[in-house]
Amino acid sequence: MNTQTKRLTEGMSDTEKVNFLFEKYKNKFSGGLHDTLWQLLVNKTFGPLTNKNYSFVPAIKSGFTRLGIAERNEGGYSPCPTVFNSHNHDENEKLCIELNLEVFGVNEDEAEEIAFSSICKNLIK
């Protein structure tokens, strides 16, 4: 279980958060991270992120492991243009756990619950 419970970006403006997270994680992705963070935190593409309804998940799409966004009780996920450098699922999952806390404010257990509700939604039709 993830032991980090306090956001490193606490008290930062949205643009400061984007820049901080991009600098911290840019070597873990081959592209798209800054744009994804900007869309979520500055442009509010998914609306308010404080309602704890979203989580990042590693998703394989078109032969690449991409950052995906799961929404609570909605089937599937929304793929992002952000591609992981690593093909190691455990490493990518760890990055998602860290980003979930910083971007969506959800801890590891909450993120798993969101992802699971998304998977179950596809199974129950």
C-alpha cells in the first residue's frame, strides 16, 4: 500500500502543479504528460477533480502502455496521449498511484475502488 498521504503540490497554483509534476515525472513518459496535466488541472477538461471520481490507470492501447483515466461507475477508461517509457506494469502502476494523489486527490485504495467500479460496469450489462 502507498504510504504517501500528503500531496507534494499542496498550496500550489494549478500551473505550478503542472510544472512541478511535469519536471518530477517527465523522464518516465515519452510524451504527452505536460499536455495531459494541463488539460486536467488548468483547463479542467474533466470538471472539478475534487470529487474523487477519477483515477489514473496504466492501459495498453495500440501496442503502447498509456496513461488512462478511469471514472467511477463508468465502463472502460479514457486514454490519454501520455505514453509510459517502461513496459513494466508494476512500475507504471506505482507512477499512477503517485499521480492519483497529486492530480485527483485519491489514495491507492480509493484509486483501486474507482478502477474496479469501471471494470465491473463493463461486465454488468
